[in-house]
Amino acid sequence: MSIVLFSAYRSFPSEVRGLGQWALGMLSLMLTGVLLCTQGVLAEAAILFVGNTTMMASAGLMLIGTQKFYGRVPSWWWLGLAWAIGMCCLIGWYLITQNFALRVAVFSLLSLSFYVPQLVLVVLRGERHFSSWFFGALLLVQSLVLLLRAVVAMSGGVGTSNASNGPIQSIYLLTANFMTLLMAVGFMAVATRRLQTVMEHRSNSDPLTGVLNRRGFAAAYARELALMKRHAQPMTLLSIDLDFFKAINDRYGHAVGDQVLVHAARTTVTALREIDHVARFGGEEFIVLLPQTTAERASAAAQRIQALLCAARGDDVPAYTVSIGIASQLASNDSMEAVMARADAALYRAKAAGRDRYEVA
């Protein structure tokens, strides 16, 4: 699993974070297993301290990886503090008292403190998808087992060593062997789902402006057309073209021209509703899809776009204007190409009438 996670870490885009920490966590867990196999070869004290250190690092790195994945500040401070608490507990146990139950309770609660925050993150910030439910269920099971082990230890029901064969100890050893690996599979599942989302966004988005490209717009139009058939509500297209954009490129250079395109896209998105769709169709041409919108309301949106493009311009963006053509789709059997053709015809009329205006088809 460490190799699989590390390979994903090297291959996945930067938007999928936390894989490196999970890979290191699995590697640390493997080192713990190797140390346990050296009993009778290495000193018991060395195995006890180093083994618990690597086991603590494993759970802590999983927490750090999950926090980074969901965009939270990593709790490195807690990993260090938990390690210090655990080592103090071991020193006290080894030199002062051989109370195995106390040691089990402390380390179970420390381990629990690494898994519960992950569960909370999945519940609060996880996508409503099977991968998140699977990962969250594994974290919940692991947390419950650790909590049960801590409670049983505090009540004196764990025996005197790890070799004790009580039912709680058996359950814990079973989950310790399998649940950590399953949780790595669960994290890999949510990471793969995130990768799918990132790839879909990239394939549907214009890399310069961040709005939809032709492919993304076609998919959005298909979804809105299905809703239109169901609810019998009109939708309207805006065909937007920057006026004299070639002159801007010739005078200021293509870098400034790109800034103008980004400004136009972001400002247009700001002027619209969340349910509206903005796409760049190449060059300086943008298309806007306004679901559940009549031509009259679309005209108000066009006015708002033109006003914001003038008001929100910064010092780094030269003055520019846009012309807009508006066309409504009232019947579901009308094609996207036909509606766009009407919007383009209205756009040409706006340009012929002097630019910096809108026309309705």
C-alpha cells in the first residue's frame, strides 16, 4: 500500500494532496511490523520505544494526509505532543510501574485522537459519494474499536500483556492487522474520486479563463435542456464578443490581452447567478446560458454585465467594451446550434449598430 500510495503521489496532480503522508504512514507501519519480528533479537526496551514511535508516526501521518487532502492546516504540533505524551507514558511504565492496562488505555486514546478528527473531516467536508462513505465507515469502526479498548483497559479487562487472549484483545489485533490497510484503500478511493473530479473539470474548462469550454458548455446545455423539457420553462443564450480585441493585442501585447479575457470571464460570472453557465468559445467570444430566463430578464443581465465590465476594471486592464446578442429558446425541440445562430445574428447587429450594446433576436 505504501508503494501504491507513493506511486499515486508521484502521478496525481497537485490538487490531490495528502498521498505522500499516507504513503509514509504505511511505510512507518511496515517498520513497526519489522520491529515486532525482532523480539528476542533486539532489546525489549528498544522494540518498545522505537515500535511505539513508528506506530504513533503512522497514525499521525494519516491524520496529516487527510487534513491536507481536505485543505485543512496539518496538526504537526499535535503529532509531536502526542509522541511526547506517549514516550513519557512508556518511561513511566518501564521504570516506575508495570501497569499494562494504563499503557493500553493511554496509547488507545492517543491513537483515537488521530482517527476521530479524520472522521469529522469526512463527515463535514467529504463529498456525498460512496468513496467518502466507505472511508468514513472505516474510520468510524477503527475509532469505536480503539474507544472500546481504552474503556476495557481502564476497567482492567485487557490482561497483563499483548499476549493476553481476551475477546477485546482479539478484536483489537484483528482490526489492527486489517483496518489500517483498509483505511489506506479508503483514502485511495476518495483520492481517486478527487482525481476524477479534477480531470473532468480540466476537460470541461478553458485553461486561461477557468470558465467552461465547448465540451463543458455542451454538457451543461444538455442538462438544462432536460430540465426545460420537464418544467417547460424558457432559457436564453447570450453571445458576447469583446469589441476591437485585436487592437488591444496589437497595442498592449498578448499578455495584456489574456488579462482582458480573464477579467471579462470573471466579471461575467460575478454578474450572473450560480445556476447560469459561462463558456469561452475561442478567441474573444463567450457564450452564456441562462436557464429559466426570458429574453426580457436576459436583457437586464446583459446590461448588468456591461456595467460591471466598466466598473470593475483595474489599473492593469485597459478599457474595453463588449457587444452582446440575445436569443431565447422556447421549445425543447429547438437545437443549440439554431439558438446560437440567432444569438450570433443579434450580436452582429449590435456590432453594426456601433458596438458596446446588446440586441435581442
